Amino acid sequence: MRKTIRKYTDRPVDDGLLNQLLERACRASNTGNMQTYSVVVTRDMEQKKRLSPAHFNQPMVLQAPVVLTFCADYNRFSHWCRLRQAEPCYDNLQSLVGAGIDAMLVAQEFATAAEEAGLGLCFLGTTTYNAQEICEVLRLPRLVVPVTTITLGWPAENPELQDRLPLDGIVHHEQYADYTDADIDRIYAEKEALESSKRFIEENGKQTLAQVFTEVRYTREGCETFSEKFRDALVRQGFVK
Amino acid sequence: MRKTIRKYTDRPVDDGLLNQLLERACRASNTGNMQTYSVVVTRDMEQKKRLSPAHFNQPMVLQAPVVLTFCADYNRFSHWCRLRQAEPCYDNLQSLVGAGIDAMLVAQEFATAAEEAGLGLCFLGTTTYNAQEICEVLRLPRLVVPVTTITLGWPAENPELQDRLPLDGIVHHEQYADYTDADIDRIYAEKEALESSKRFIEENGKQTLAQVFTEVRYTREGCETFSEKFRDALVRQGFVK
């Protein structure tokens, strides 16, 4: 059962194993078999130190033996087109979305393969918050944008399984059945009753768990700032005008 | 080894199995454990007929016993916030991107679980081309957008494994090493030498495989039209202004 692992032992992740996992990851489905993604592998401590601020200095970036940045990439494919008397036309939103989706499928397939091999990992959502800084550190050219990051190593912790909403709160049949207030109460009841949720509310001095999200973790100011920053990154990388 | 399956037997996919697979899929990592995604399960033939044009009438939609539409969903979470004296603020690009990423991780984890159970499936990239039509058929409310679709059933075909680019054409170390013309020639050599590629060029009356992509399959006109359509869908669903 998958668990996020944020602490790693000193044991290195060998190149042969990493390549096997990446080979398997690239078997994931992709749009038109164009494989419009790239993976940048960071092992060098100096490079990790440069990446770290873009991930808000979360300690996994420096501590993990391997950091993988998964990117939507239309640079390689467009270069191929130009060399083959074809005019590439992938500087637009739909191409970005397709390439981003394909990069995510590869990332998740990589995660599954890595966990099966006994490795531990953590996805970093900060990748799209500070995409421009990551582009600079990794020297990503036009038509390449990072979409997610995985920190990887041999597990040095075994955390408890995280809660999940009941399945019938996530799945709809035939049409989306919008939630009544009673549905919401029921779907979130287990999460709200957790000791960890109560601690979370108290530590942050809030009245409800939802307030911890809207007022502390994912605030309007943060969401809007990082939306603008990401939009700027997409313009600079050539996907949006 | 994963293969896209587009033909399915008449054997039904039972609800118990489907729920098991969805439970496992929801174990995928997600941002802040907010689970900002939903899955709409379509089994009803009338509903499939309504969905079919949005997927350009690809025959899998009608033929598969189950069609699953994976959606970025901030509607449920925002409803919870409003019921708990918290003001939701997720009507923006960064929230969409986070929710979209989480929905893709669930979709790929679902695919892996389904294949391990012996099922066959196909991802439909058309989901973001015609998102607005899908929103209407599935009655997706504000702050819900479909990101990918899986058609699912018991395999009635066993196609050959598709080619992939060599791994060193996809993976970069420490920094993105932009491709020279010689790199591109080498990376695409195997794909270009395939009999299927040669047939593809001939059938479409083109000179190069790249031209089949830029002039037939993923043209500028198509990419730009579907970029605008998707942007409109994002505006209508409330993620973009």
C-alpha cells in the first residue's frame, strides 16, 4: 500500500536500477506515441542546493539521493519535425496539456515501479509553484515545462497510512451527482474525527479543519500568486501567449 | 508490459472488482490530501452514445463495458469549506493544475491496477479537446473539469508492443542537454525504420513521418482550435477568468 516517504537511508540508488525503473515508466500510455516528456535526474549536491529553494527548502530535496523532475517537452519533438521538412505547431495550450498529462502518467508509473522495488518516494507539488526557477536551474529550453518532482531513496521511515475519503464520495455513476450538505458531512466525517485533524486545528489556532486549508495551507493570496507565476512561466517557455 | 487495448469481449466488469480498483487508485499521492478529483463511471449505453461524439466517435467508447472520466474537482472541497466557516479560493490556474495532476495520478494508478487484474484499457486524449461537451453530458458543475478518460474491459486483442524512444533520448542528467541534429537523428532512427512508420507515410502521401504528425494528426489548425475550446471550458467551469 503506497505511503509517502520523506526520509531516506544513506544507501545509494544505483544507476542500473534507476534506468530499469525509467524504462518501465516510459511504457505508460502517451498521446500519439510522441513521448513529449523528459525526465531530469539530479544527484549532484550542488544542483540539489540550487533546486531546493524552488521547493521551499523541503528537506527531502537535499536528503534524497535522487531527485527526478518530470517535464512536458515539445522541444525534442519540434526539433525532429524541423529536421524532417515538417513545421511543428505545438506552442499552444492543448499541446502543453497533452504533454503534461503524458509526463504525469510516466511519473506515476515510475512511482509504482520504484515502490515495487522497495524504494520510497515523495511527490513535490511545489514544481508548478516555482516552475520558472526550476527551468533556470535545470536549463530547460523553450517548450519544456516541469510538471512534477519525485524525491527518491531507500526508506528510513514507515509512516502510518493516510486517510482517504470514502469511495462513494469520489465516484459518480452516469452523471455527476452534486453533493448535498448532508453528503458533505458524511464524506468528511472520518477525516474530521482523526486525532491528527484535531491537532492540526489546535496547532494553527483555527476553528475548523477547512480553515487550516483556506487560511494557512492553500490561501487565496498563495493560490493567486502562484497562478500568475505559473502563467508567466508558461509564456516564457512558449506554450501560452 | 502495458499495451493499449481497444477491443473488449462481452464479459462484464463487475462492480466489486471495479470498486477494488478505484480504492487502490485513490491511494495515489495527492496534494495536501485534499483529493480534489472525481471519477464518473459510465456503463449505460445511452450515456455512452452521448459521450461518443466528444471522443470523435472512437469505437472504444461504445464497445467498452465501462468508460471512466477522471476529473479535476474543487467543487466538493469548496462545498466542504463553505459548510465549515472557511472561504474557498480555488477558482484559479494553480488549483486547476494541482487538481489535474492529482486526477492523472489516480488515473494511472487505476490503469496499473486494472492491468494487473487482467483487464485491458485505452486512455482517450480527446477528453481535453472536447471538455465542454463532456461537462454537459456528465453534468459537471463549476470547478469540475474532465482531464482524461479510460475505456475498460476484458481484452479481445493482443496487439504488438509499441516502440519507444531510447531512454537516453528522454532522460537528462543534472541539466537539460539540448539535442544536436545528430542526437535527433539517432533518437528517432529506430522509430523511422519501422515498417509501420513507412506504411504510415505512404498511406498519408507524405515524405516524412514527422509530416504525418504536423500535417495530418496534430495540425496547427487542430491544436489552436482545441486550445481555444479548452480555454473556454476552463473559463466556463470557473478555473480561469
